[in-house]
Amino acid sequence: MSDIITRENLEQLIELNKTIKDEVSSMIVNLDVKYNTSRITNKENLALKILKDNHLIQISVDDEYWGGAVFVKDGLKIPILNTAQPRVYQY
């Protein structure tokens, strides 16, 4: 889903989030363990470390609704984050 959240699609978004809740929770636990996030005081450094460790590409895209994507070409996955978005969306 890449639309703006509206009254009309809110229920659909809630249902979608329910289907991925366990997967997201598992990813958060793994992140906490891998980076020992309880000891990190600077979230900016954590974000940059995650980007570096996972070879993520950061670019600024002039689109207020596009936060990023993962492109697949010849079996290679290329994740891209839109750094024009607020940092909270990049996380």
C-alpha cells in the first residue's frame, strides 16, 4: 500500500497491519539483539550503522509519499531509502 492514509482506506490498512504484526515484532526483537539497542543513546548512529551493515542506498527524492523501495534486478535486491523523508520514516 503506497496511498495516503484516509478515512476510506484506514480499515484496510489496519487489517494489513494485523497480518504482519508478528513478523514485524520478530524483526524488532532481532534488531534489539543484534545491535543491543538498549545501550544506544544516539538513534542517528544506529540508523547509519544499519544502513552501512546492510549496504543500503540513501538518496533524496522529491516525493512526499515515496519513502523507499526494494528493486530486484537479476536476483540482486537493491534497497533504496528516500532521505528527503523525515528520519522516523527512514527507520
